[in-house]
Amino acid sequence: KTGAKLFFDCGVGRFVKGRNGETRMKAVNGMLRIGGPRMKASVVRKKKQKLVKQERELNMIPMFVSRIRPEEGRFEVTANIEDTLEEKSDRKTSASSLKVGEELIGRIYKLTPYGAFIDVGASRNGLLHIQTVADFFGTYIDKQKGLTKNGLEVGARVKVVVQSNEKKRLSFDFTDTAKKEQKSLLEKERIKEEASKQENEKVDMEFSSADLESDEAAMWAQFAAAPSLEENDEDEDEDDDSYYSDYDEDRDIESSLGLDSY
């Protein structure tokens, strides 16, 4: 009725009284919930096979105690610490008891144009302001669309730290660990973009150099095809010789005196 479960021997036991009144140790297995009542059987089988495979490879599976029921003589476990912290209590924590700097794990409850509301299991949801998100990712966040684009969608799990808790207003920020990881990621992306930019500039310079060499070669070819000055001088000398060879000095004198008309 409550979904699929697996039981693990975690080396835990409790003392019980036998039929003859003697006290003996009885093993208590940890219960792991692997699916809700509506989860498909195929999904349950896949989860079970994954855990079995992990046990065969490591000869053990790390488990975290999430709930202890001493009155029933049993306890529950989870496969990761996040689920343990999330399920550590059935009751809502008083929001006023949260202290500045306290790290929490929650889920995004609602998106608004000014940020995301996070449910951390307290009596009041806290706001992760959109400017805080923009500073974290180092880019402009376009309201709900930008939040979803950067992975902050409804239902997503997020680690936060209490930034302020005054006048029934609870504000969150990203944890220092998350900020360091994101800063490192942004720095790697910046270095990658800078290297790509330098590579593109280098290619552009190579193309410019090749174009310059091509233009210079064309100019030299044009210069080589043009007639030389010596050839021009020889042509001019030939024209001058032809002029003087046809020149008649006496006829020129008579023409100047007007005697050539008679």
C-alpha cells in the first residue's frame, strides 16, 4: 500500500525476550523505500537491479539512517545523504528557528518574476532572489524563463544557506561550496572563450597576411609586364632621329623670310 521496499542487513539488532524469559539479540534490517504506491513495476525493477549491481561491485551499499521507530523496533534508510536530510522529520520546522548561515536542502516550490521560492521543510518558504541567481551564474536572468533555463525549475533540488530571517521574511543564498564550484566553472568557460578568440584572431591575421602577399605579388607582376625606361628612351631617340633626318635647314630659312612663296 505504501510502495515498494527493500530490506538491508545493516548490522543492527535489538534485545528481545525469548519464550523462556531469556534475553537474546534479534537482527533488525533497515527498510529502504524505492518507490511510491503508483510507481510502475518496471521502474521498481530497474531501481532494484541498480542496487543489486552496486552491492556486487562494492560488496556493500552505503546507507544513511533517515528514521528510527523504537516503538515498532525498526528503522528506515536512504541511499544518499540528501534524502536523509530531507526526510529527517515529518513535521515542519518553525521558520523563525532558522539561523543566518544555516545550510539547508530544499525543493523549488514556485517561480516568480523576482525569484524562486524554496521549500526547506519549514513553516514558511524562503525566497532565492533573482539578482542572487544572476550573480551566481554571472548572466542576466529573464524572469521565470531565465530561471528554468539555468536549471531552477519547479521541483528541482537545491542547496541553500539562510541569508536573512527577519519580519517573517526568509531569504536564501547559494552555499559557499556551490559558489566556489560555479566560480571555477565560469573561469574555465572564460579561459576557453579567450583561447577561442585568440585562435580566431590568429586565423584572421593569417588570412590578412596571405591577402597582402597576393596583392604584392600582383603588383610585382604588373610592374614586370610594363615597358622599361630604356625602351621608352630608345623609342624617343628613334623619333628624334627621324625628325632630324627629314629636316632641311635652307628650306626653313626661306620659309621664315617668306621666299618660299615665290
